[in-house]
Amino acid sequence: MERKKITIPDLLDKKKNKKPITALTAYDFPSASIIDEAGFDMIIIGDSVAMVVLGLENTLAVTVDDMLYHSKAVARGAKHAFLVGDMPFMSYQVSVEEALRNAGRFVKEGNCDAVKLEGASGVIKQVEAIVKAGIPVMGHIGLTPQNATQLGGFKVQGKTSASAKKIINDAILLEQAGCFSVILECVPDEISKIITSKVSIPTIGIGAGADCDGQVLVTHDVLGFYKKFTPKFAKKYADISLDIKNAVEQFKKEVEDKKFPGKENTFHIDEKELKKIKNPSL
């Protein structure tokens, strides 16, 4: 059976039928192609590209144009997964009009199916306007990296009753504003379970326990491709950075030892033609 493009009704059906939603990040054509071929429901073009691809210290410096560049590449590789473009810092906070304009670019230029915004009460008007314009919105609460400084750094959120209640209310606010789904990042499992039971939209966890409707991780963490930092909630399923290092070191050594290129990697000219070059009088 030919695989169909994943849609929002498909994601809602998965929640209803308690079938886990699978998601990963992607930032380029080859990784998106592989993730899509593996059958993932969703691919998020995350602003984490700033750190794991562009080498920046945090996600704050990445621009809309940066995100669109990577979104286009991902869209070329993923034909079935639902694509969510992560709106970067200051692309939606300034005004409703600017948020709407930038969200439109993610769909029109970046070929995304939806956009993702961090926060709740401070961006409700933006969410409502974007949804009203016909662009699906994914929420993101708990640890929101774009304002991690205000939250006291990259740490678990919702560990007190007051902060937990706020996260629960934020999820409800985002659902009421029209979000089709919400990411819960670094939230205690017990709180994620409450939220998942209270909202009718899918919850996607990243460091939020097993009771969410789905799970997402940064692909570079899954593959062991970003060595600078690995969060506690991530699980490394491979160590491709080591494989790559071994491969390039072997290539370097074979070049230095004059073992590469070998005959199988080399092109040759016909002997008769070669003689004409070496002896023009022939």
C-alpha cells in the first residue's frame, strides 16, 4: 500500500486510538529523506539547527531566513511526514502582524505544513491570528529554550505546584487558541500525564515522560552527532561522530600512504590515444 502524507486528522486519530506519534528533527535533505523513509509521523525543522549544525552557543541568533533555508531542504527530502517549521526568536514576539507574515513564509517559502511557537499567554493573540489565516500551529511549553534565561536556565519546569498549574493552564490556553498539538519539554511525567488527559490535542514530549501522546528528540542527539552536550532526556542510539572520525582518518592515512586512489577509483584513456598525446607525430 502506498504511504500517504500525514495530516492533522491522522495525528488526532493517533491520540484518540492511543497510538504513539513519532517525531524527529531534521535540517537537511539526506537526513529528512532517511527519517521519512523510516516512517516517522512528524519532522520538526527545529531552531536547534543553530547549535547542532551552525555551531552557535544557543538558538537565539538563528534567523527566519536560516530556518527557511533548512526547511526547503527538509521538504525536498520528506514527502510523507508532517513538517513543522520552528519560528525562531523574535520572529513572532514583536507583533501579531509580524508573526503572521513570518508564519506565512514558513508555509509559502519553506513548504512547511505548520509552524511552532514557544510560550502561551504571551503569544495567544499571535497563535489565534496564524490559525485564523489557515496555518496550523504547534505550541511549545515547559522549558522554552528561547527564554531559558527567564526560566533560570535549561532545567526541568513544573516541579512546584504553582509552576505545574501554570503549565497545565498554558496547555489548555493553547488548545483554546487553536493549536493542533503541543510540545512539552522538560516537564515531570506526572504533569505531562495530567495535561495529556485534559487536552484533546496531541502532546509531544521531549524530556516529559512516557505518558505523552508522542515523543520527539533532536536527531543529532539520537545519532551521537553533536558531542558538545547531550541532555539527560536524550538517548543515543548510535555514535556516528566516531564512525565519521574513523572514516576520515582512514581516508587521510590512505592518501598519505599513496593507497588512495586505487585502480578501481581511477579513470584511464585508451592506450592508442595516449600514444598520440605522448608522440604527436603519430
